[in-house]
Amino acid sequence: MIVKTVNLETVCGVTSRLPANQLPEVAFAGKSNVGKSSLINGLVNRKSLARTSQSPGKTQTINFYNLNEELYLVDLPGYGYAKVSQEIKEKWGKLIERYLHGSQQLRAVFLLIDIRHEPSANDKSMYDWICYQGYSPIIIATKLDKISRGQVQKHVQMIRKGLGAGGDTKILPFSSQTKQGREEIWETIEGILKENSENQGEIPGEE
């Protein structure tokens, strides 16, 4: 994917009306400190499009990034942030649920997991919840540069087992520091968009 233009087009809080976008959307979910903002910045080759912070829980809204007038990258609120009240956590959960149910253009949900550690209870709950909403999460295993090359497959299998994910679940290791894995993520997104485009082009009743 050649990134020509990208901008933060819409920001939705808990009381906001979700946009009725006409372009396909791919969403990114993950724990508050897993590197979602760094991933989005890495995908679009921008240093500070998505704001990163040393303080977890920075993303408290659903942020829609318009890419090339072709696609939206959708940044969902981080989960598992301990320093907010249960009431706020529940509101964020309802906001995400409203988006997953309400979007007519959502094509895929990527779930970010820290490759260094076994999935947490929150990670497992989020994975199961996304599946329950009718999506098959694609896993991005972040912080790839923090482990040695020889450990990668072992940690990928650890994530697969910890989530209870089947062998057909795609797990894509990624480093925001080295950009390793960036092309594989874009290939996956482009494959999803191509499949969607082909399906829309089918004429009912034709073989």
C-alpha cells in the first residue's frame, strides 16, 4: 500500500453518533500499552499521526483515519487500563460494541497482543468477545524487536494456545521499531479489500 494521504477524519466518544462511512474499514483493538498508536503510525509512515503516550489509556475514543480516500483505519479504545473507573470501562465497552454492531463497512478486526507474554485474561476475553460479535480476529503480535529471532515461533504458538485460537487464525509478528511485519500486515489488509471488492462485483444467480 502506497500511502499518499492520511488524516484523522472522525473522533467518536461514548455519546457520539458513529459515522456512516462509504469506504471499507479495518479496526485495531488491543490492551492500552500494546502499541496500537505506534502500529498505526508505522503502517502509514507517519511519526505522530496517532498520538503515543507513556501513560496507558490515551485512546479513549474511536478514531477514524482516512487513508488515500480508499480505506479507514479505525483505532478502538484500549482495554485493561486500571486507572479508570469500572463505569468508564463499561462505557468504552458499549462504544466498541456499538461500533462492531453498527458499522456497515467494517471488513476485519485486528487484535494486538504483546509477543513477549502469554495473553492476559483481558486479551482472552477480548478475543472471545470479537469472535462472539461475528468476526474472526487477525492477531498482530507486537514488540517483535524485544525477543530474539529464534524465539518468534515459540511465542507465536504461546499466543495461539493462550487465546485458544485455531490453526487458521493468522498471527502476524510486528515491530514498530524496525517495521518488520509491516508488509505482511498490508498484504493481509489488501487481500481482505480485494476479496470484498470481488464479492461486491458478483452478480446474483451467475456462476
